Amino acid sequence: MMRDGLKIAIRNLREAHLGILYCKAQLAKVLISPAVEAAGTGSLTPHEGLAEAEALLLEFNAAYEESYAGHADQMVSRAYLVDCYRRQGKMEDAAALTERLLEGTRRVFGEGSRWEEYILRNYCP
């Protein structure tokens, strides 16, 4: 259902529209979800769902680096990507991205912000 809506939105807007990018990040979050992973995602295996989520989040981050660097949505997407990497066992990628996530979060929201605390609590082992 989300994929169908995304196709329509892309047709009506441009690929790099903030709404399109954010929808891709939310679709990735659904694909990363443990409940979806356990049940499979329709015709996708859990591994394929995580690979699709990773691709969506990498695309999102590349678009944000190009046009919207430092936007708060980029920090959300990075947090999702850290989770995705961990679920795939890509611990080195997760650790490197966690550092960038924390730096960006501090830059956007300030050191000691509630968002930094949230990231530390939920995405830093």
C-alpha cells in the first residue's frame, strides 16, 4: 500500500521532493520493523526487506546531502539506517554512522538536547 502511494506521489511531484524522501524513509522504517521482519514483507524475505530498506535510506541520505544537508529529517533517516545495519550484522557500518548521527544531532539540536538523549538511549548500544 505504501509503495503504491509512493508511486503516485512520485508521478505527481519530483523524486527529490521532501515529502517523497520522507515517505521513502518511513517505508524503510516499516521494512526494518521486527514485526515485519519476522512475518516477511509480502513477497520479500526478511533479508530482502532489509536490503530494500538500506537502499531507500542510502538514497534518502544522498539526496539530503545534495539538497538539504543538516535537515532534522536526515538525522531521523540516519537513525533508521543505523538500526538497519545492526539488523543485518553490519556493525562497523552502524558504528561509523552512529558517530555521524550523534555529530549531526548535536549540530542541529545542540549538545545535551532531548534528541541527543533519545539517540543515545535508542541507537547507541
